Amino acid sequence: MSVPAVFMSQSTIPILQQEINEALGALRLAERAPRRLYAPAAYLLELPAKRTRPLLCLLAYRAWQPDHTSCMPAALALELFHNFTLVHDDIMDNAPTRRGQPTVHARWDSSTAILAGDALYAYTQQLLVQAFPQQAAALIRCYSQAALEVCEGQMRDMELAAAEAATLADYMAMIEQKTAALIGGSLCIGALAAQAPPGAPEALDRYGRLMGIAFQLLDDLLDVYAEADKFGKQPGGDIIENKKTYLWLRAHELADPAQLQALQYWASVQDQPEAKVAAVRALYDNLDLPTRTRDLIVDYRRQAEARLQPLLPNPALQILHEYLSEVLTRAY
Amino acid sequence: MSVPAVFMSQSTIPILQQEINEALGALRLAERAPRRLYAPAAYLLELPAKRTRPLLCLLAYRAWQPDHTSCMPAALALELFHNFTLVHDDIMDNAPTRRGQPTVHARWDSSTAILAGDALYAYTQQLLVQAFPQQAAALIRCYSQAALEVCEGQMRDMELAAAEAATLADYMAMIEQKTAALIGGSLCIGALAAQAPPGAPEALDRYGRLMGIAFQLLDDLLDVYAEADKFGKQPGGDIIENKKTYLWLRAHELADPAQLQALQYWASVQDQPEAKVAAVRALYDNLDLPTRTRDLIVDYRRQAEARLQPLLPNPALQILHEYLSEVLTRAY
């Protein structure tokens, strides 16, 4: 069987996103009993989202199997897992809103949010292996590894925020675990489910991690340099909060004594957000951080491509890489 | 291969408990990085405990396999899962201590406790399937089902505490999910791992659930009637807190208008704990609740035995049932 050419085209992504949304709805999660558990568990899932992780899983599956129908439950497991981490992270971060809506613990309470997250996670396991009894052990191994890393990454993120002497190496390790491990894991799960040739699931895992790190670096860059109307939120938030991003940590490495003093001065300023953002951005400019960060993103993307290369040509993987590359060139 | 007679004897339980403790120690969970995640994750596990769930899993496995070595990681997964639920439940219940020690969120903080619980749960999945790739899908199905029920049961427990009109049916549904589902699940997992004959895992699951319900009823009874030195904590706590236990709910069903008024009066009393416990206990006596509860426990035990019967004779299952029966006759 060959992949229908009309499907594997520019329109593949929105079609898959639509299918994922329909399949999520068909779970009827919010209607399960007890509703006081499942309504909060389903709440975030019902808000519009890009569905990146299930999308990556389905594309990886389609790289070796023509029909992705049986992979949909495993793909949904990844979206539910992602939502579980958001629900628990929002409690830890004391976040009042997400995607413009009250967070689960804000709308209900912390106990409900803890339990709703736990239930989402418990449910993902049966979804993951449902259609693939032969590959269940390999799928669970990959999934459990990614899930553990997401927990470790979240802890490293909290450690980093509290640490006096944080290093770039700490930061890179943190973003690989907190963000990139699940991007890689989503691709690995799709490939394992599709019974891809030996080595391919691992190559896609590594590819996804490298692209995931590049995304996070771009996110850090855009938080300082994006135009507000393209970025979707006011840039400069990380600077105002003294967040230890790639740019912040690299600036502290590169700064001469006078620049370091200026960075420390502005870190202590709390009542002049606009002046603070402008001054720190000017310091970042002087340290050539926009170019340095972009170069690093390009470097990660090249490393990722090197992992993908041996698996090409493959229509689904080409669409996958085009899609992820497009995200990486946004707002440039 | 036959089961060594010297092992399958009265001393089986303490030997297995010792092995479980050694295997738990050998995981070296507390030493993993980042330590700020794994030290709190391992903390409760290091306190002395009966290790009931892994013990049940190993006994069920031994019912069909002579050597339980390969089942140990799956058995540990159940103890780690149980600890994950304790860590999260303690946050929800705002409990300052457990087993005489500060709870995880009290010793560290809530964010750490949420994340430590999540990491424990993530880790259990790879432990569960590690030695049984062929049975992985069935193991995960059984495990995920029990885990979901534990979450549902905890939510029903919180609902019950807040509900104006709670019924005995609500209560029985709650304890089956919150407590008994994982007792049944532990046996089911051991049997599935051992490739027990068709029907046996399900029979043991049901047996475990019925015995688990009986335990919870006994716990409710002992909280009112146990002698303090045998019970390990001061009896009467449930009465003082107006907790909706089996006895509380059954009393409200059976009470005549005068007795109902007395129950309502004592529920409103907060400053005379000793008088309250004595008065409510006397009401329970008048309603014949000790006998009624004991009869119900015996009834559940008989139902459980009926599920076990077709699998006997089997040395490991006989030890299993002796062990659980002994727990059910404690303090009588």
C-alpha cells in the first residue's frame, strides 16, 4: 500500500490536527463518572491547542505505515500526558491563567487539580498500548523514560530559579528534559508503534530532542526580540522577571565587569519595567546575543537534520521536518 | 519444578517482606539525580511498612511460577505506586505526619511533593513491564485500570466528606475504588506476569477486591472499638471528626427519630471529645453495629473465598489467604 499523494501534502498538518481534535472529543472524557474528577481533567484539553505531540507521533507512524487510524489512541495519550504536566506545573507555578482561561486549580482547587492530573496520567497508559500489544513493552519503556525526564526537568527548572550560581550547562540539561524529551518521545512512540526498522525510533527521538532544544532557544530569543503582535504576548516578560533564560545566562558569561554591574543593577529594578527591558535588550545587543542565539538554533537544527538524513526520502518525515522547520523560522 | 517446601511455609511472609525491602533498597532511588526530586520520592519508602501490595503480587506469581525473582520489579512498582498515592493524598488532606514522621509536603513543600509523586508514578511503569515484554499490554491494562480507580475513589472520598446526603452505596463504591482496587490489582498483576491460566487473574482480582472491602470495614470498626494498645492509635478519631464511615452511615440508616437527633447533636459537639466518643459508641451499640459490621466482614470474606476456591489447592494461594485472613481477625 502506498501513501495517498493527495493526503501527504501541504494540507496534511491541518487534516491531522482536525482528526486529533475529533478523536479527543470522542473520548468523552468530561462525561465520565465521577464528573468532579473528569470535568477538570478534560477542561484544558477542550481549549484550542496545536496538538504538537500527537501530530508528531502520527507523522512518525505514517513514515512506515500507510494508515494511522490505529495509532490515534497512542497519539492522544501524548496530548493527555502533556496536559497532565500543564495542570501540575500550573499548581507549582501558582499560575492563575493559561491560554487566557483560569487554570484548573484556580477554577476548582489544588486538590482537584492534583487528582485530575493523576487521573489523566493513569488513563494515558491504557491508551498508549491499546492497539499495540506486541510493542507494548518498548512503548512503555520509551514513554516512562520521557515522563521521568519531564519530572526531572521541572525540578531542575525550579532549582535553576532558586540557584545563585546557575550555569548554561544546567540550563541546557533542563530544557532537554523539561521540553525536548517529550518531543523526541512522541516521535519515538510513533516509530515504535509502526514497527520502524531498528535504529529509526532512536534516531527520531534524538532528532526530536535537538529540534525541541532549538524551539526553547527560539522561545527565549522571541521573548526579548519578537514584535508584540506576532508573539501573542508582550515581549520582555523574561527580562522583567529576571528569568534565567539562555540569553540571561549567556550574557552573564560574556559580560565585562561594567556590563555585569549593569546587568546586576537592572536585575534589582522592579518599578520601571519598560526602562529595564530597553536597557537589558541594549546590553544583549552589545553582546551580540541575537546573532549568537540564532547561530546556535541553526546549529541544533543542522544536528537534528543529520539524524533524519539516513531515514530520507520518506514523505511523512519530509512533512514532519518541513512543519517543525517552519515553526523554527517564525518571526525571523 | 516444584516449590521448595521449606520456603512455602509459615516463614514465607517475613522472608518475602525482607526480600522486598532489600530490593527496594537496591533501587537506590534516593541517590538518583536530581537529588531534590528523588530524595523526597524515596523518603516515605524508606520508613518501615508492611509491603502488602508487593507481597500479594509475589504470592500470586508464586502460585504458578516457582521462582519469583523476575517478578520483583513489578512487585516494587506496586509499592512505589502506593507511595505515590500517599504523597499526593497527604497534600490533599493537609496531613502533617504519616507513620510518625513529617509528610513529604511538610518536610519539603507542596510543589516538591507533587513532583516527587509524579516521578514515582512515572518510574513504576518501566518497573512493571521490565521482565515481562510478552505480557506488557495485559499488565498495563490491569495497572492503569486500578490506578484510575484509585484516583476516582479518592475523589469520591472527598465528595463524600462534603456531601449532605451520602449513602452507604456511595461509601461502598468509594472504598472499593480507593482501597480494594489496588489490592485486587496487585494479585491480578502477579497472576498475569506468571501467565496464570485464563480466568485466574480476574478471579484473584475479584478476590482481592472483596478482601480489601472487608479490611476497610474492619478498619472502620476498629477505629471505634479497638483497644488503644493494639490499634496503634487512639480509637474514636473517626467519631471525633464526624467521618462518614460504614458505621456512621449505617447508624443513620437504622436510627429512630430520637437516635437520629442524638447523632446530630453529638456531630455538632466539638469541645468534649471523650464524652462524644462514649455517647456515639453507646448509640452504635444500641443499633447492634459491632455485630452487623462483623457479619458483613464475614460475608465479604466468604464471597472472596468462593472466588479463590476453584484455584485451590495451591500452596502459594493458601499462604496468601491465611495471611489476609489473619489480618481480618486481628483485634477480635
